[in-house]
Amino acid sequence: MYAGLVTPFGENGVNEAQYRNLIEHVIKAGANGIVPCASLGEFTSMSFEEKAEAIRVACDAAKGRVPVLAGACAAYTADVVKLYLKAAEYGASGALVVSPYFMKPSTKEIYEHYEKVANSAGLPVFLYNCPQFTGVNLDWWLIEGLREIKGIIGLSDASGNLVNVSQILARRPEDFQVVVGHDEVVLPSMAAGCDGAILATANIFPDRYVRMAIALSQGDLKEARLIQRSVQRTARIVVNKGGPLAVKAALNMMGIPVGSARMPLLQGDVLGYDDLDELRTQLEDLQLMPRGSVTYRAHGRSVVTDAYPKAVGMSKDIIDDLTLLHGEALCGEGLEVAHVDLVVGLKDGPMQAALTNAGIKTDGFHMSNIIKDLRPTTVFAPTVTITDEHHSRLVFEFAQKAVADAVTRTITDRMIPEELVPDLVIAVKVFVHPNANNPRRVHMNNFRATRFAIRRALEGRQSVEEVVARKDSARHPYGYNP
């Protein structure tokens, strides 16, 4: 199980200190090997010198503890050859060579490309099939020809195309290795016969994939399925929401600093606010978020929760004033989109008005109600006029249940000290589209939005720093992502 490393950048190129720290993390967490300068490493946004430097640092930091499969990736064959030679010079165990991209070469041109590289030195070569990025696919019948080239010993397939992979596995000789490179299909690929994996999420939790492989080797398919399901939502975010953006965000939140991605990738665009919060809660649920103390101050007293899931760069050490805190979140899309706007505060402050007015019909306002048997006391109200019985059921059965579940989860997540629960009130306004038709999605999106909004309220987010970091994305006229 190899980690396809992200590349931490500094003002003058690769941030060597952060890179070495990341490599230590993935090795100690169980990765069997590392891959610098592949897709997740943003090789397309790096100069030749930066790629060579990243490979050198990776080889030196690994210190022979795990193999280094160096990404020798470029559009120009001569540049690939130069990187390949550098990888050999620095002591890499092999080279991962992507198929030529952008120009969409013919199969003959792809063959000549790989033959030229493989004949340049004695370093073993892994083919790298990633058609969603390159624009060309390495079909099984092309692989049959490429594997005959001396020096080509395997394939990393990141296509997610299990039909093509199955054909390759059925025809390969025993000495030709095939590894999966798509995080969402690790289990089916391994079960079909892949020898291992090169994964983006192995930066975050390589140990889980090692355990999956061991379970499969022992015939314990049930355990392997449980592990795949536990990481599937995180893998889906990483694969579909900007790759390096998502992995770097996760590592930064875990306290492993790796900086941000380079342009053209933008913070706050493909990886939106709700995706970032979803990633955070997934890390919490996987017990990968560091926990520590947070002090709540109210009425001249201090109350400490000692196991708050502290996302680095988001969480506070002290929450000074619980009089009135505001949070907002938007989750999902289409007719089942959820927009939650809420306030959290002390019962004897302005929140007393929410309790007093609950259940009272007032002209120009939607009537609120107090959710039964829920702690802290929670007031619920819709933001749009109820149009019919179906809409009413979606709002007051499914969305309201989602709010209750999210509030309860916040307490079990230990984000609010039990001692403060009787003193707090949460008032939640939810948007459910009148034409929504999928109750399960309404519940799921409102649960996520409420869970995220409470965190944002407690932590005073979005912060000025977060807004500034997303300024380039926010100014764009072709999209709106509150």
C-alpha cells in the first residue's frame, strides 16, 4: 500500500521540512512505499528542478525503510527520460511513468514513448494509466504489448474501470504487477487480483488499507468490506473534489502541515465549504482528528471540555462569550439542498425570546416549535411557507428529525460540555424546497448542514482568514458557493 504523496510548497519550491515530516507520518502510519510527483503531487504545476528535488528528498527521507516509486511524469518524452535518470541517480526503487497527455497520442506513439523511457536506464518502470487526466486510456490489449518491453514490470491503474482492469488481470504473467490507483474501488480491485495500491488517501490513513489487504489475504471479506465502507466517503471527496486540495486540507486539519495547492487549483471552489466540513467530520468519525481541551466562558465561570475534536486552523482554545453565536451551512444540491441558519446561546440571554415565541403564530413569520425530548433545548422553524401535506412531512418529520439527530451528535462528539447543556438554547431555521421529493436526502443534507453550522457557530467561522484564503474563488462571476 503506497501513498501517492502530496507536495508541500514554499516560496522557493518544495518545502523540504514539511515534505520530510509528511513522509515520516505516512511511513509510521503503515504505508509500504511512497510515490513522489504523481498526480496528487501536482507534477503538472512543478518545474523539472522542483520534481527532481522532490524525488531526491523522498529517497533521502525514506532511508531505505520503504521503496520509493518516483513519478517520472511529463508530457514531453525527453523530460520523462531526464526525470527517470534522476530517479535512478537518487536511489529510487522504480519509476511511475504516466502515459503522454494533452496531445492524445496514438497507441504507436504511446508505445514508442514507454520504450524510449524504459531503455534509458535499468530502473524498473510502472505504467501509469489515468485517462481522466491524460485523455488517453491504456486498454488491456495495449498493456499486453507494453509489458513485453524490457524494464516495464507493472501497471498502476487509476481509471476506476474495473472491466479493463479485469481483462488485464486475466491475461498478465505472474511477474507483471498490477496495482489499483483509484481510491473508490480499492476493495473490488484487490479482490479481483490486484497486487496492491497507490492511493491519495494513503496520505491520511494508510494503515486502514494495509488492514484491508490483510483481511482479504485471510479470506475475511466481511472485515475488508467494513474497512472500505469506513473510508469510502473520505475517498469520494478526495477523488471528486480537487484531489490535492482535499488531501492537503485533511492533513492540515490533522496537524500535519503541508500548505495549500498551487494554481490553477483554488481554495473554496471545487472543494467547497460543505466539502471541507464533511471532510473534517469524517476525520473525526475515523478518530484521526487530534482532541484537546476547549474552555467555554459564561456568567463569570469557565467550563472545560477535554476531548474537543480540534481541527487545526479551525478550532479555538477558548470560546469567550456564549450569549449569542451564529452559524450557517449549505449542503447538497438540486431539490434536496439544505440551507440551515442557526443561533446558539444562553437561555437567560436573547435566546429567551426564541423560547417565548415558540408555538405562537405571528403575522409575517413562520411558526416555530420546540423539539420534544432534546437537549440542549432546540427551537425549530422552516424558512419557507409549507405548500402541501408532502412538503409539511418533509419539513416537520425528516428535516426536523435531522436537526435533532445533529444536535444529539454534537453532544456525543463532546463539542459541548455536559455541564453547559441545560443552560443552552439552539434555534434552527431550515430550508426545504417545496418540490423536494427524496426524504432520505432531505434528512441527510439537513443533518450535515446542522452539524456543520453548530461547529461554525462555536468556532466563529467563517473566519476572516478563511474568507481571504478564498478570495480568488469568491470573486469569480460564474459560480456562487456561500
